[in-house]
Amino acid sequence: MVASIGARYFSSRDVAVEQLPEKIGNIDLVYEATGASAIAFRTIEGDLTVFQQRWPVGVRALVTGRYAVEAYRDVLVGPAQGIKNVIAFA
């Protein structure tokens, strides 16, 4: 399926995240659908500072809701809202 859209698949079992840029060059898209978000995060964390400098409003807009821990129930079982909601524990 990946090849059918002209993309290449790399498994983290075979290629360390840190090796991706040397294998493929610039990383245009990281798609994570396995629940292993740490892998996706490690892939983009180096670029996050650049993203925040270039598009500060856009990066802040990705987190559409920030909630105190006391509101966890509404956030987790209430109607879905926004792109990404964050529950603050501290």
C-alpha cells in the first residue's frame, strides 16, 4: 500500500529514527498509527523548535484545548472537540 502512493516504509525495528535523515534525506511526513507515538515524536522533535519559530500561531493552534486534571472526565468521555486536547497534571 505504501509503495502504491510512491512512498517508502521503514520499520523502527530495522532503522533507528536517528538514521532516517541519512537514509532518505528530508522527512516530509511521519505517519504513526500503531500507538508508538514515542517513535513519531523522536522523529520530529528536532524540527519542533524550527516549526515554533516559523509558525508560532499554527503550532499553538494544534492544541485546541487545555484542561485541568479535574476536567478529565469531560475531556475523555464527553463529545469530541478540537484537534488535540491536553490535560495538565501540574
